[in-house]
Amino acid sequence: MKLYNIKENDEQVSFGQAVKQGLGRNQGLFFPSELPAFDDVDALLEKDFVSRSTDILSAFIGDELPQETVRSMVENAFQFPAKVEKVTDSVSALELFHGPTLAFKDFGGRFMAQSLAAVSDGGKVTILTATSGDTGAAVAHAFYGMENINVVILYPKGKISPLQEKLFCTLGGNIHTVAVNGTFDDCQTMVKQAFDDAELRQAIGLNSANSINISRLMAQICYYFEAASQLTPEQRENLVISVPSGNFGNLTAGLLAKAIGLPIKRFIAATNVNDTVPRYLKTGEWTPTPTIPTLSNAMDVSQPNNWPRIEELCQRKGWGLNELASGAVTDKETAETLKAMFDAGYLCEPHGAIAYRLLEEQLQDGEYGLFLCTAHPAKFKESVDDILGQDIPLPGPLAKHAVMELLSSERDADFAQIRAYLMEVAG
């Protein structure tokens, strides 16, 4: 598999290099030079989740890894289902929260851990990632206890839910968590600064597990196919998918699924009031504004990292950006939607509710809608309980970590402080 740096096309790397390196020169994202094509998608959809995902990922990776190795990676990563649940006669939910950390990031985080193990030469690695909520837990649990790998996770202090924080800040060992006095965008900026620091990168074997890492993105393609396999042929004919979007990795994966053959009529990029992309799609002007804290905190991102990949893919495929639907939802509207969904018999959380609301508003006659549920409602227990007047029971993983002590250190949004911390952790 060959990939190129979107910003500097002359930098070309293998799958293994991209997994180990994370980012290219000038903070450029890696993108596949060639996209596989699946002509008989119906036959692919008849396969089981692991077999189908092995075929998809092997087609991307090529002969760099034997298919048996890819299958083993998939089997170890995807040990839980991606369930499609009916919500109304014309809309279903794709529940991506049945993994160990109750969020969609489990698919990408665990496959990245398997990928890194498969391509690593045994040298020391420091994984640095920023999280707005769910990435931290997925990455922490995927890499917990792995030899020669230290994980450092930056997150905005006080801007993720307490239970999200508990799930990844209580592990210790090779998992190091830093509460940053700032926003998620501040955390993400410092991750980029670290990758621009050649001396630091070399000294600590720097890598990233954000959705900027191509292995995470590739893993996410697979659950779009898994969702389609659970729909009827009639439902698949005019399928519209609404994706709750923060850093835009999930939507990028969905568009890649469409690019390689999955029949998706259109996508809806669903955001909260941090609406850089919906405004850009309307006006053609990229004008990020300061990040605003919302109920849907994992989407509190004003400068989404994966957007350049979406523009690159659309250009490659000849798709107009005007084909991408979008919308932004306020906290008040999010709460209203959560109540309406609960009254109709479906328990959701803020991110999924945003995707559902825009899907309901934009779905046309004859279309079938699917919205992504990216996390278990109990991960946002405080806000969901308050909105619904309920007491949501905690699933096992959350109940276990809820009573554990937080092990995070605290730093300002200052790269010099983070750099020193990284050198200290790497030893």
C-alpha cells in the first residue's frame, strides 16, 4: 500500500511507515495513492463481519502484510458487534458503542494497536494523542500493558464528561494522561507541534493515535459495510447516513466506504454549534471561531483535522462538496431531540441525537436513514439523566472505573511544558 502526504505529494510511504509515523512533513495527512474497488458489493455484504473486514483491509494494505495476518489483526480488534437498531419505520441507528470503552473509537483504536504491533521493529514508541472525549479511552485500553509503548493523552480539563475521564485516566502503567488548561483545539495544536519537532520525534519514537493515523481511519470503513449488511436491499437503495462530526474522521471513513463501492446516496455532516464545516459548505469561506463547550463535547472541535482528507477524496472522485449535506444543532435542540427519542422508545445521547435530528429534518420520501450512535448514553450520564429525568444504570466498564482514582497530571496549553513531560515519560 502506498500513501502520499496531502500537503507535500512527493512524500510517499508504505502502510507500515504511515502507521508508525502518523503525520507527514508539514503536518500533512497521509492518503492512499490508489483506492480499491469492489464490483460485487452484494457478495461482500453476505460475508460475516470479520471476513468482510479482512477483505476490505487487505485490499487497501495489499501485499505488505499477508492476508492471514490481516485476518488475525481484525479478529483481535473487532471482538464486539456493530448493531443496527430500528428507531422508526424509515430510520435506524448504527450502535457503535458495544466495545470495551463503549464508543466507536474502539474499532479504530484496537485495529491501530494491532497494526502497530504487526509493523513495529520492536523499538520504543510514544503514542501522543489529543481527545475530546472518547478517543482517549479507546486508545488507552487498546494499548494498555503493551511492551515498549508509552501512551500520552492530552484532554481539555473540565470539558469532557466525568465518566469519560474516569474511563481512561485511572489505568496508570504505560498510560499517561494530562488535563490541559485549554480547549481540545489547544490539545490538538500541541500534538501537531510535537510532530513538527524532529528532535523530539526521533528521541521518543513519536506516533499518534488520533484519527489522523491511517490505520484507525481504515478500520472505521468496515462498520459502514457492516451496517449495510444488516439492511434490506430495498433500504440500501436510497440510503442516507447522518454522521455526528467533530474531527471528521468518521465521515471521512464513510466517504471512503462509498468511494470503494458501498451504495450510499448521500451523507449528512451533523455538528453542534462548532459549525466550521456547515458554514464553509454554505459560504465557501473557512472561518473557524473559538470553540464553544456543548452537551456534545466530543464534537467541540472548531478546526477538524480530517477535513483535508475529505476535500482530497472529493477532488479525486470528482464529487462536488455541494453534494455533502450538513447542519448544526444547538444544545436546546439537542435536549429536545433526546426527550422526543426517549418518549418514542429509544435511549440516545447528545451526539447521536444531533445526527438523528438532522436526518429526520432532511430525509426525503423514498429514502432510508441511518444515523451513527457513537457512544453509550451512560458515558454522558449527568447530562442525559438531567434532560430525561432518569437514572441511567452504568454498564460494567463504567461502573468499575467510576470508583477509581484519577491519575492525571495537569499542564497549561504550553508546548514547552508538554515537550518536557514527553521526554520525562519516555525516559
